Amino acid sequence: MDFLVIDDDKTFRDATCFLIEDEGHYAEGVDSGQVGMTWLKDEKYDAVLLDMNLGSESGLDILAQIQKQNPQIPVVIITAQGSIQTAVEAMRRGAADFLEKPFQREQFLTVLARIQRLGKMGQQIKRLEQEVTETRAQSLEPIFDFTNPPIRNAMDILMRAAATPASILILGESGTGKTVAARVVHQNSHLADKPFVTVSCPSLSKELLESELFGHVKGSFTGAIRDHWGKVRAADGGTLFLDEIGDLPIEIQPKLLRLLQEREYERLGENVTRQANVRIIAATNRDLKKRVAEGAFREDLYFRLNVIAVEMPSLRMLDSDIIRFAEHYAKFFSAQCGRKIDGLSPEAVSSIRAYSWPGNLRELRNSIERAVIMARQEKIVPADFPAEISGGRPGGSGDNNNNNNDPQIGSMISLEKLEEIHLRKILERTPSLTEAAQILGIDQATLYRKRKKIGLE
């Protein structure tokens, strides 16, 4: 646990911090209530030890401020002028417990045990609230409601691996439900009542990401004004989900490998080895084998992560499920937005089937949400979708995005010509041949031949 000790007596404050750290916890001390309030605003603490008399400040007044700013943090009042009346008043105002100076180690340990029990209860309540929120949010994700063998096989592997401590690697394009799958694994594992902590690997610089993962000590880099515990500590006993692991900087990869192999880590700027009791789930839309070949990803880390690997199929591979998912989302968002939408029109179904859905389930969900909001009729029609899905006809006007009169689905042209137009459009909109081939559902050799045939070589 992380403690903040607010006491204007430096000798007692330092001794209390030493006692806390001697019991395997972390403590920081400040000499006034207002400084303490600033630190509580900037940093996260698990508990506060607050002196009743802080010179011109009243500990009870500071207690009230803490209760208002950080109501979830337990506060233990400490004073050299203890009395039954003072203890009762402090508890009445919301203090978790009371200690009289000078207290013995055994007295502190008794209070510590009580605070830890309160902390666990608070975590369980918070976790239950989070699960309720996530269940409501994810009820629109029909992750188990697949009929296609690829996703059923992937989920079967994940469910069998969930009960084990093995590391899991979830592969797949953006929007295919990798994060949802990771949460499902956690919720169906022996760690379901423990923390599920997410780290987005490409979201921060190397230094900040290393600090986010492992924590840092004061002065370890510019801006590190206080000690900080990272996500590894936050996930202790539970699951650490590393999203987009393929973008993890090469400099941090040896430390992650050590975490996986030895269950050990060190905070940035510190030489103290700490134990980590976490289960690792990683996800990426990158080709990790290619990243290894390019020298951007360590081969030993790849093999260590790749104990259990599954690939979440793209929406293009789940053609028979697309309309069912779209109807599911339409029903969900209709209820959420208070709209009376009676499903999809035949034309909307055709538009959904004709589109390639490069953003997968995420794009389908967002598009249906937009359609529900924009719908003017009882059924969703193509004009309610974004232009690229409705055939490039914003508002159903009949003009496409580029005003170049390209034929639409159902135009009186040959399949060969329609394929050529579609190929050109996909190649224009994708940054690489690999991604274009994935969207088209063909291998790169086939795409190369088709490009050559239509004169794009």
C-alpha cells in the first residue's frame, strides 16, 4: 500500500514512514495539511495518516477536505492528545481509525490490517461497479454469438487457456475485438476477482511508457518529481493486458522479457528488484514474425509471448454473421437512443454486404450507431450510413465522394470491370499491398497478378 503521512513533527513523521516501509509498504511525508491536499490531488495513495494538530491547522478540518476531494481514501487520525471524545469525533467525521502518539508497532499493524480489509472491500465494490458498467457496454458486443468456425475456434482456444497461468497472444486487425476477447479471458479465469489493467503500448514515449509499466523513482527523468508505481504493481495478482504489443519500443522489450521469465522488475531509476505476480495477455494487429525479421521485435520475447496464440478473424471472414451483428447493434442503439427503429431495409442490407469493413466490428458498430441517430424512417436505409458504406452517396443524392461517376453495386457493367474499379479504390485507400491484400481477402501474389493485369505495374 502507498501511504501519505501528514504531520508537522519531522522526527515522528520520518519514524512513521520508516515503520511503514519496514512492513513492505511505501510512504511519503509532508508537514502541513495544505501540502498534503496538493499531493493527494496530484498522486494516488491508498491511505492517509493525519495528525490532529498541525500548528495553525486542524486535523479535523483537513479530514473534511480529504473526504470531499478523495472520499475513497481511508484516513487514520493520529494525535498526542488522544481521548475517547476525540476518537469518536474523528470517526464521526469519517476517519477510518485512530492512533494515539506514541504508538507501538503492534498497534500500527492492527490498524494496518483493518485498513487493508477496507481497501479490499473498496476494490471489490469498485470492481463490481466496473463489471456492471462493462457488461452493459459490452452487451452490444456479440463476442460469443458467432456461427462461423474461425471465431468459434479462436474463442474455444481462449476459454481453454483462461483457466491456466499461460501467457496469451491475441492477433488480428484493428477492430476485431481483441480487447473484448482479453477481458473475456480474464473474466473466465481464476483471476476474475483480481485487477484487469490495460497498457496501450503505442500511446506514450519510451521513457513514459517504461514508467507507466514499471514505475519510477523521484529524479529518474525530467518531470519525475515523486516516486510512482506502475501498471505492473497495479495489476498485482491479476491480469496485465498489453495492447498493441507490436509497437513496444525495442529498449523496453528486455525488461518485459524479464517480467515474463523471472516474474521480476525494477522501477525506472531504482536498483531494487521486485516480484510481480501477474498474468500477461498481449494483443497486436502487427505481423510479429515480420517485426522480428526486421529487428524491431525480439525473437525471444516473441516466443515467450507466443505460448497460446489466437487470431481474431476479420469481419470479411464472417460474412454470414455481418447482418446478424448489424441487427444486434441496431436494436441496442435504438434502445439506448430512445429511437423506434425497426431493423434494416433491404437496401441497407445490400450496402452492408457490399462494403469491405476495413475497421471490422468497431466500424460496423459505429456505423450502425450513426445510422440509428440519423434515421428518418422506421427502418435504416443506405442514406443513414457514412458515404463510403452507402456507395459514396452522401444523403442518398446519387453523387459519389469524388464526383467521378464510378459505377455502383448493381450497375450494368461486367464483373471484370467492377473488380478493376474495386481494386483501384482499395489500392488508393490503403498504405501497403499487405493491407490491401488482407482487405480483399487474397494473397499478395494474386494481388500482384491482378495489378499487372489492369496496368498498375
